[in-house]
Amino acid sequence: MFRGITFIPADTKIDFVGQRAVTWFVSAFLTVVPLILVATIGLNMGIDFQGGTLIEVKTKESPANLADIRGKVSGLGLGEVQIQEFGEPDEVLIRIASQPTEEEQQESIARVKNALGDSVEYRRTEIVGPTISGELIAGGTLAVVVAMIGIMIYVWFRFEWQFSVAAVASLVHDVTATIGLYALLQLEFNVSSIAAILTIIGYSLNDKVVIFDRIRENLRKYKRMPLKNLLDLSINEMLSRAILTHVTTLLAMMPFLFFGGEAIYGFALAMCFGIIVGAYSSIFVASPMQLILGVQREAFSPRAAARANP
């Protein structure tokens, strides 16, 4: 009978918690440095958040001559202009900075079309005003905050407050690290970036809850085992499942990263990075934090479980 291939031995005994002096330094680096990057370099806000005009065109030549298009549009005096390939080699996105008034915004579109003439086919034109972009920023921030509060309440009721705090702290770690990636590489930060962050939060939480479940089981099973050893045991028992799940998800994201085109490149890269950071925080942040928070074994005793589920 075929039993499959064993990538990770079932009886691994890696001292994950014992490395906490190093891993917590790495975690602090991944939490603080992104905040510094955002404060100094800033995020490359997309048109969704910044406001402005977006014009999608298809050129008659393939690939499109981006330098020629940039030269024609940049010389119009419309402020910051971004030119980038979008999807196919002959498809181009032109982003123009927001103009003071709606009339000037419409005029800027007319000037761009006049400069490019009939050398391109216009696919779509969108205008995002500062009011709408401000609402999107507020809505995106609120979505992340509400997700965090909901997670804290859920984990608190399912486990104990120590697990709830550890889960939220590790998820904040994942979010700040991902935002730091956007700031460092100056990837466009737009609505899809918020979607990537929320997806990373949900995916990473699932992995942490699985390990928390095993910790809870072992707290009931091993009454006298030191907490450090028990945490290491729980992580090692779930290591094979965690790694295989993350690797499988990462492989599924690779085609989007390499072949998805410019439109979803930032989303795909953030997702791949978030999967790796989420796996790291589940093992080296969320679980070892129980040593600091002081999880109580009595809360998971059979008697306590019977009281909680009469």
C-alpha cells in the first residue's frame, strides 16, 4: 500500500521556544522598521487613495514605447505622471496627479488625448477625487481594525485571554511587516493592498488557531511538563501540517506573481510575503508569547472544561 512521501519527520524535536531571544529581536525588527519606513519613505499611494486621473490605452505598436508616451505626457505640466505597462505589452496605464478643480481635471484628460492623438486606443478613463480617496483610506483602516477586534473576541471566547493577546500581537506583526514591504519596494498601495492585508490576517489566524488547539490539548494531557517544553512539543507536532499548508498555498500564488502582470503584481507579492511571515509568527511569536503572558493550566483542566460545556 502506498503511504506517500514524508517530507518532515513526525517526531521532530526542534527547540523553537529556546530560540526566542533571537527570534523576538527579529520580530521587533519586522515590527518597528516598517513603521520607520512608512514615516520616512512613505507609501506609494495609488490613485484609489491619492486621487487623480487614470487613463488606460492600447497602442498600435507592440510593445508600447513607454519612453515616447512619457515624454509626450510629462511635458504637459500636469504634475506627477506615472506611465506603466499594464497586462499585455501594448497596454499602458497613464496616471495623472489630482488637479485642483473638476474642470482642470477634465482639461488634463483632453490635453493627454490631444498629445497622444490617434496613435492609441482609449480603453477607459477614471477620475478619483480627494473626497472619495479619503473615504477609501478611512474604510480600509476601519476594516483592518474591526477584523483585529473580531479576532481578539473570537480567540478569547474559544481559548483564554492569553491566546487572544498573542494572536492579535502576532497578526499586528504580520500586518506591519507587509506594509513595510510596500514602503521598501514602493509598491503601489491601493484597495487591492487592503484586500491582501485582510487575506493575510485571515490566513495567518487559521494557522495560529491550529497550533493553539494543540497547545490546549497538551495542557490537558501533560499536567507536569514545563510550559516551554510543552510549547515546543505542540509546535513540532503541528510542524508538518503547517509547513505543507504554507508551501502549497505559496505554490498556488506563484503563477499570479510571475505571470499575473502588473495589475496584480503588488497583491501577489504581498500575499507571498505574508504567507512566509505568517508561518514565522505562528511558530516564533504567537506560541512563545504564552511564556510571557502566563497561560494558566487550570483553565484547561477537565473540570474547567466540564464547567464551560455543561
